[in-house]
Amino acid sequence: MRESYFNSMANRKKLLKIVNFILLCVGSLLFLSPLWWMISTSLKTMQEVMSFPPTFFPKDWKWENFVKTWESAPFDLYTVNTLTITVLVVISQVFVNSFIAYGFAKIPFKGRNVLFTIVLSTMMIPGFVTLIPQYVLFSKLGWINTYFPLVIPAFFGSAFNIFLLRQFYMTIPNEMIEAARMEGASHFLIWRKIGIPLTKPALATVAIFSFNGAWNDFLGPLLYVNNEKLYTLQLGLQVFKGEMNTQWNYLMAGSLLVLLPVIILFFFFQKYFIDGINLQSGGKS
């Protein structure tokens, strides 16, 4: 009787695993179906796109749609512009937030917790509330129609990224920091030689979030950039949509080209991303 009980328990566990696997597969298909619809539409003719009932797979795979899309607008210029902004934002977000987070985690000073609470409280302020004051400020500085409003704010830190990195720095033993200090190392040297290598998963997470935010930013360039030579990919897609009179196959091809770098980035750095979002709270310093 005891053996039959254990056998039934093992069968239940196997059945539960199978059910979970099926549910995960169904959920994955549901989430991936919009992406596949984008890919499928980008490879169809316009007649097939507008046909009813719609086809889930293209009858005639039009790979030249991507070439025509790329040649129909200066996407090479838009890509260089977007990449310039994104690289500057990612570099600033990773290193500035990392240094600030190290200070909150490992440098004792008066009012540290109060200041950290104030930093976190800024996350409760909606971005649209500060939109007009920021525009007025950047206009007074003469930064309209430049990349400064899109890049410079990243050098002043992000509350969420500071919190994320601080949680990782809290896991570093204080004894390690104190030993380095006794050897004469400055906090900047400790952060560079010890802090950064030990927080690579968190830094990769910040880099992915920053890349995704800067690469897909539409509102910022829309507000501050007026010169078409400075357009980013998101603005370029909007212009392309108007010029092509909403030819959905070309528009989906352009959208897929814009989305591709984000997918590739996540594919190669997903291990660090998963490790980074698995926050572990350390001991209090």
C-alpha cells in the first residue's frame, strides 16, 4: 500500500510537469503570435495582406520587401543617429548609476538613508508631470534640435537603476571593503576593481534596460528633434509610414528591422538579465 501511495505521488508529479509544460507552450505561442504576424506580414505582398480571410503564412515569401524598405528611406542615417544616442545613454547609465549605488551601499555618511529615500521617492513622480518644465529648461539652454536633452539626463542617474545596483552592492561583505581601505585603496579604486567585477549581472541588466529604453524612445526625439537629419529610427518609421501610405508589408518590414537589435541583445545577454533581476538583499552595512 505504501509503494502504491508513492507511485501515485510520482505519477501526479509527472502529470503536473506535463500539464505545466503544455501550459507554458500555449502561453509562449500566444505571446509570440504578434511577433510572427509581424514577420509574416513583412514577407507578403500588399494584396495578400489585405486579403480575407487572412493567411497565417505567406503564399509567396517576399524577402525583397526588406531591401525595398531599407532603400525607401534613409534608415542608415536613422540607425547611426539612434546608435549614437543609445551608446551614450547606456555608458552613462551603467557607470554613473553604479558609482552612485556604491556610495549608498558602502560609504557611510550622515543622512544617507534619508537621501536614498528621497531618490526612491522620485520614482513616484509621473514623467508627464516634468515634461513641460524640462522642455522649458532645455529651451532656455538652447538644446532644442540637439541630442543633449536625450543624453545629458542619463548622466544624473536613475532611481530604479540605483536601487537595483545598490541591492547587489549590499551583498559584498563589508570586511572586503574595509580590508581594501586598510591597504590604502580609495573608494573609487574599490568600486572599479571590486565593485564592478562582482556586479556584472546587475550591470548587464541595467545596460539592457537602458538600451531598450533609448533605442525605442519616441516621445523624446519627437519633442526635441526637428531636423530630419537628426531623426532616430522611431521618428523615421513614423515618417516612413506617412510616405508609404500605410503599406503594411513595408511598414512591418521596417518595424522588424528596428526591433531586431533588441531581440539579438536579449538573446545573447539573457543569462545576465535573468541573474540581474534575481535580487538578493545583503546584510546592512
